[in-house]
Amino acid sequence: MLLLRNDPLIENIKSDYIKIEKLMLEMKEKKLTGFFEVNLGKFRDILIYNSGKVVKVLQINSNFRTINKDKVVLDLVKSEAVFSAYRMKESYLKALLFSIENVPLYKNLSSDFVDIRKLLKKLEKDKFSGVIYVRWNKRSEGIILMDSGSPKASAYMEEKIVMEGAEALETIILETERKMADIDVITDR
């Protein structure tokens, strides 16, 4: 799951209920699009915002699951959590939500057996609309949002270094050819 951290509002703030409520209110008032991350040590809670409204709440450890927003507030109150908030472009938010809410058409395709260029050509020919999610390890991942067979948005992230657009698409292709990656192709069909 690609959570772009290149446009922080705040980072690594120790939690207290007043600060958290103030930040959540600010995100709502400013109609921000992005996410609020609460690091609780063993797991992380993620509140995904679109135009100031919470649209999805996730809990992440080795996998992710959807949870209730109130659970996040309880986690913050009872623990020494560290929280951060990031802005995110709407196209990447759309790709993130799409990849969470839909089932992969193909999951964990290995780039050792699948040529990424041929896969993109096939998806272009099929007028594919959806998301291609690529991960190389826990620190490197990429996402391609496609509409009617054409890439509409791409992002590549390694640690906190983020690339977007054509540069990201080219990096995703080159890195996938250079080293082993797992590829998910996600559609709503």
C-alpha cells in the first residue's frame, strides 16, 4: 500500500488528545486530502481523508484491516502514540482507495516470470482501468493508475524519496526489470 510521505503537515509528534483533536478539526476545516498516521509501535492506524472527510480507517501490522475511527482515538488516548499527517494528491488517493476496496485481478506476479513492459502493453490493448501496484521490498514500492489502457498517474517511493509522473513510471519499469518485484493488478471488474 503506497502511502506517499513527501508533503508532511506534521511529523512524529507525541500524542495527546488535545493536539490530535485540533489536527483532525484543522484537516476537516481546510478540506485536506491525505492521511493521518498514528504509530503505535506494534501497529499503525491510518485515517484517510478526502476533502476534509475521513473516508477510510485502516490498522496496519503485517497486513491491513478496516477499523472504526473511534478505535483510533481510543488507541491514541491510552498509549504513547506518535502521529504524523500528510497531504496527498487526489489521483494518488484515488489509486490508494481503489487498491484497498477492490480485489486483485492478478496478485503477487513475480517480475522474474512477468515482463512489466509486455504486461503494460497487454493492459493497454485490453483498455484496462485500475491500479498496478509494484513492491520490491518493504522500502520500495510503486503505483500506476490506469484509465482505458493509459497511465493517468504514477508514483514511486523509496524510503522518503518520492517520484511522480513520467519519471516515476520509467523508474518503476526499470527497477522491475533490474530486480525482483511483486506485482498486483487491481480492477473493479
